[in-house]
Amino acid sequence: MEIISLRQMRVDQTGTIASVKAFGELGRRIRDMGLIPGKEIKVQGRAPLLDPVSLRIMGFTLTLRNNEADHIEVEV
């Protein structure tokens, strides 16, 4: 298994969140959205300019900006 940044994942690729490297308000906000280690995610799509990224996690769709996705490491 390889650990990469969420931003590096391709469309339709799945993985498990390994860690969240954000601290403070951003870290709390990311965790409040359900992006915590151990959760499985799938990249559903990207906007035409590749920002934001659409994710599928725990049965719902979530959209993140790339600067937020940079703080999340995923095991693929």
C-alpha cells in the first residue's frame, strides 16, 4: 500500500484515510466533516480546473478545495 495526498488521487480511485495533518481551525473543520483516519473514501470527480474535488465518504458526497485536500494523507 502507498500513502499519498488526497489531492494526488485520481477520479474513481478509492483509499483509506491514513492521517490528517491539519491543525487548529482547519484541522477541526476537516475532522468535523467526517474525514478521520480509518474512513474509506472515493474520488467521484473534479471540476474542470481540477479544483475542487468531489469525494464519496460514509454514504454522502463532500467537496473539498485542493488546499484542504493537501492536509489529508490516504492509503491507496
